[in-house]
Amino acid sequence: MLLNAKGTRAWEEEVFGPVAAVARAKDLDAAIALANDTQFGLGSAAFTQDAKEIDRLVEELEAGQVFINGMVKSDPRLPFGGIKASGYGREISKEGIREFVNVKTVWIG
């Protein structure tokens, strides 16, 4: 399903499934601002071959995962998780395993 997304439920809620919320942006600055204008931040995907655009997208997109020239997916070798209202911490990979342990500091003087 494709939507002119801004102002729709698909834009305002964290949707999982075969849904693509689509909105137009006049340039990269507007696209980044539009992508970040949400309370969610699980994953993002962008398509470009321009190295400067890739650097900006990686640095500026507010998401737990940034995929360039590919769709968001999980891989057991990579940490998976979001920011903002899309959760806390990570799962999968060595970073994910550490989310399930408690570190205890003991000092005996």
C-alpha cells in the first residue's frame, strides 16, 4: 500500500508489515528533516550512490539502524533496535547479549 503519508495513521504510528509510507521532499535537507519528524526511530533506508549524501544520511538520520541502498532487515551479526519511542537497547549480536546481563561492581577495602 502506498500513501501520501503525512498526516495519516501510517505516518503517525509505528507500523509493521507490508506498508510503505511515502512522502515527497524537495531535497536532501528536507528529506532528512521529514524522516526525523517522528517520535519513532527503529530503522531507516535511503538510496543513493553519492558519498557525501551517504555520510549525511548515516550521521543525521535519527534511527537505530540506517540502511543505504537496501531495506531494513535483521542479521544475527548486527545489533538490532531503535531509538526514541521505538524501544531501548539492542537485541542480537554481542551488543544484544549484553542487554541481558547485569554487571556488578564489587570493591572490598
